[in-house]
Amino acid sequence: MNIHNAFMLGILVVSGLTAGTAVHAQDTVPPTAATSCTLHVWPGSSLRSTYSGWLHGGLVDGAVNGRDGYRKLPEQPLDTAKQKQVLESLDLTSALGLSGYRVVVHAETLDSRTMRTTAGPWLPDGGACHAELAVDDVFYQEDVFSGRWLKVIYRYRSFRGLTTPERSFGQIISEKLILFPPAKPEDDPKPGFDELAAAMGKSIHDFGKALTAPPRKKH
């Protein structure tokens, strides 16, 4: 199995999402007496990369690490801190159909194993009514056939007084890139960085559309 197929296979392990450990958090919306439900959100680790081309392909992080034959990406184009900034700038409750929820964006990441193997909430003291959204992986993918993409794996779960999620949902979201990475090392990286941040913001909205879409009718 090549790395592209292996990466895509990762999204299939999304139905059994489970929990983690408590972390420090920052409230993006002050709690009120009328707010009884909370959305906890975790950014992911720094941007990774894959490449598929005519002469080579499949080496994970070849562009991130500047391996021979790979165009070196700028340093930290979408690290955890930047992802947190993007998440805090969005109306997450509207995007995910969670009107009235108080939003807490955490500074730390959750590792993928924690997301996949913990049976209860990722945040044990998240409250009787809470939802959890985590960025599992963020990839820059360059393909000689389809171009350049930002790909984000999101994992979502919701709880209402239960120790197991009432709903689990995960999906990979792909957003087209034009400006990132810069064509030459000496080029200004800011337009590409801005494009990456905007693409991540759009990916949240696209994930929300998939999350809130009505179930497909069985024929």
C-alpha cells in the first residue's frame, strides 16, 4: 500500500472515536447561566506533507524536511498555535450546528491514539452536555495529476449525560491550494500562509456541512 492510500485509509477509522485526558483551555465565549452545553475543540500538530509525482512519491514529510527531490516547505506554515488562532476566529457553533454552545479552544493537541482508543470523553470533566472536535491530522499534499491540497482529518463526538458518545463522526476534508508553497525560497511566504489559514477555516465549514447533512435515504 502506498502512502497516499495509507493516508486515505486513516479516515475509515472514525466511527469508534473515544476519549482522552483533561487539558488547560481558553474560553472563547464567556460562560453564562443560560449556557448548559460546551463545545471543546483541539487543534492538531504541525503541517505534514505527502507528494506523488512522475519520478518519486510516497515519502511522508519529504517536503517538510527538505529531503532530496522535494521542494522544501517554509518553516511552521500551519503549526498548532496558528491552528488555534484559526479555530478561535470562526463561528464554530454555527458551522457545526450547535447553537447555544459555549466554545472552549484548547491550546494542546490530542494524539491520534487517544482519540481512537479512549472509550469515554476525551475530556472527562467536560460536563453532562458537551461536544468534542479534534484535528487529527493536517497534510499538505502535492500531486502531479490533481495539484496542491490542504487535507484535514476531523473527529467529532457529542455527549448528553452519557459515558459513551451519542454520536461519533469523522471525515477528511480537502481544500485546493494555489499560492502555497511559494514558487521560490526567496518569495514572500505570507500569501501562501494566509491561503493555508483560509483553507483550514473553509475546511471547518465543509466538515460542518457533512456533519449536519440529513442522512441518506435507503433505497
